[in-house]
Amino acid sequence: MSNPINSLEKVAGNGLINRRHLLGLGLGGAGLAITGSVMAADNALPFEIPSWSRQPGPGASGYGTRSSHTEYMQRLAGNPNPVYPGGGSSRSPLQYLQGTITPNSLHFERHHAGIPAIDPAGHKLVINGLVRQPLSFNYEDLLRYPMVSKIHFLECSGNSGSLFGANASDGTAQSLHGLVSCAEWTGIPLSTLLDEAGVLPEASWIAAVGADAASMGRSIPINKALDDVLLALYQNGEPVRPGQGYPMRLFVPGWEGNLNVKWLTQIKLTRGPSNFRDETSKYSDTMADRSSLQFTFPMGCKSLITSPSGQMALERRGLYQVTGIAWSGAGSIRRVEVSADGGQSWADALIESQQSDRALTRFRIPWQWQGGSTVLQSRATDDKGNVQPTRDALIATNGLINRYHYHGIQSWSVVDSGEVRNVYV
Ligand SMILES: Nc1nc2c(c(=O)[nH]1)N[C@H]1C(S)=C(S)[C@@H](COP(=O)(O)O)O[C@H]1N2
Ligand SMILES: [Mo]
């Protein structure tokens, strides 16, 4: 008997199926549900009444916890460095997440000197330097200002940096790319506070400094600061988590993670950049021609298949839903193409997100795996026309010494046994 999957419209090599089949046009209806078993046609429950249905469970609680069955979803912490207390990062489990919002407990973290235990009652934000009137705000003052909410990704510019390495390491979506997350950030447009202080005409940059022991500072051009930068006080509806900068952080849409100064305590208006350590010895990019780029702010146009992805195993031949995330620091994602033959042919994936201006965007496409070896890839295009480059094209300009701003195409090899692995093609 012919396999009904074969009647679905193939749109690119090696089993990619038209994305319209995800829009109610028949993956399930044609008896092609990816999993699921046939149920008996009577009204009785076809199974024993389970133990959890035989007695009431615990009641409501003050603060929720997740199911104990999902505790395998954990951030992955890097190795702590004993000479650098509190420094390090933890990565979001991208391969387990769906949609586009990262739960606060799984938002990636990057700290240069750990998480300071800030009592908001004792925290101050000072705006000084080239302003008409230096100002000092406490937390309660700030909560009274009008706020806006924006959904944006945050990505460390060191994310995916291991892909600059000479050999493809056998990592997961999380271990290779988990320094990106996405949340709804609510806060005060920085322009509101800068206008109140009165920016003097000679001020061209701001210097933002955190209250952690790293005293992390970054310089940001005044045009960006007045455009869309937020003083973020809430993250997905609740106060910003301590790991994300409680009680307040800078949020700089689309630009490298490091600029998003956490535990923000000072904004100083200056004539030029302040040349902090984190924009000289760190977070500057050495190119293939040995030149060094400073202030490489926007994050690239990028995408990544999160399922199937590194270290997963396809258990049987048949229909799969290839899904992943795409984002761009320059704007919104217009197109994601997927290849199931190592980049020889491409098909457009379905893009799901409603709001994608510098936010994670979810894509999906059905795929029939017929066994054998192949390479899965995705390629994003944003609304400014930026197209995600191949790894080869990226390293031709950025070289292999640099560890920042990797945004090349990710290749996952699938071998006949079903194992999925990070490879270079
Ligand atoms: N004060 C301060 N701000 C900071 C950092 C820090 O160590 N101290 N780390 C930066 C870096 S390198 C990144 S990538 C982002 C990470 O934000 P997250 O931990 O909320 O994901 O915060 C930035 N802001
Ligand atoms: Mo970072």
C-alpha cells in the first residue's frame, strides 16, 4: 500500500513538505498524525482510572512551580573559574522550549562577578555628566513613571562562539547556542528620564554602569539611548529577576547582550565613549585581517533549528516537524528557509510569530525522513534584506580568532541511525 505521506506536496529535496500542510491542511486529517494511537469507539475511558484521579490534589499555592516531570529542563551552567568569582554563564535549553518567550527561570544568565544581593530600598540610579540637572532616583520613584512593554530577544555576543572553532564540537542547541532568550520587558523609556535631566547639546554618548562587583560599564551612542532603550523593571510581567538585574537593568533592543547593563546604578552623559574594559579588551572583535572592531553593536540575522538538533536521535523513519527560532538585531524576520539536503535546495518554513521586531520568531516545516544521512539547515532573512551567511562566508571576514557575533548557518547532520550532530559543511 502506498504511504499517504507520499501524497503531500514536496517542496525541496530530501523530503521537505509544503508548510501549508501545517495549517490544518491535512497532516492529522489524512491519518498522518506524527504520533498518537487509535482509540476505541465507545464512551468508556479506554484505560484504568489513574491514581491521580482518585483523590483531590494539593490546593492553590502562593507562587507556582512546574511539574516534577519537566525538571529535566534546566539551564546549563558553564564551568566556574576559581580566579574569577561569580563569573560565568548559564544557557537556555532551546531544544526543549516552544513558542518564543523564555520562561524567567530558564532565561540565560551571564555575570562577570555574580549576582549582587540588592535591597531596592537602598539602590539608587543616578543620571549625571553633561545634563542640565543631575538626578537621583530611588526604586519607588521609578515605579510611578509611565512604562511600555516590548518583546525582544537578548543575546550575548559570545553566543555560538564555539562555532568559530576549527572542529565542530558535539554539542546541543543549548550548549552551542543557549546564550539567547526572549522576554517581554516592561520599563521606562530611557528618553523620559534623560529628558527630565536635560541632555546638553555636547553629550553624544551615555556611559551605563552596574552596581555589581564587576562594576560593568558600557558606552552607548546618545541617538540609540534616546530612541528605544528601556530602563527595564519587569520581565514577563514580574519584577526583573536578580539574575537579570533586579531591581533594574538597561535594555538595548537588538544590540549585543553586554550593553544591557544589569543592576544599573549610573547613567553618565559624555562627549565620547568611556572605553570601559568591556568595550576594549572584551567585546571588541578581531577580524581575519587582524584589524579590531570596537562597538560592534547590532546582533546579526540568525536562525537555528532547535528540533531535531544536536544529540537528539530520530527514533523512526517518517514525518517530523522541523522547528526552530530566528531573530535579527536589525528588525523583524521576514523569511526562514530550511534545507534537508545540506544546502542544495531550500523551502520556505511557516513563520508563526505575530510580533517579531528584534524578537525570537518561531518557524516550522514538515519533513519526511526516509532514513540515510543528510544535513538539516535553516537560513533567516530579515526585513532589511540581511541574509544569514554560511559559516564559510562568515569566517572569511571574521576569521577564527574572534569569538563574538557568530551568526552563520547551523548544520545538523542526521545519520542513518537517527543520531543528530553538529557538523561543518
Ligand atoms: N552589571 C552587569 N551587567 C551585565 C553583565 C554583568 O556581568 N554585569 N553581563 C552582561 C552580559 S555579557 C550579558 S550577555 C547580559 C546577560 O543578561 P542576562 O544575564 O539577563 O541574560 O548582561 C550584561 N549586563
Ligand atoms: Mo555577554
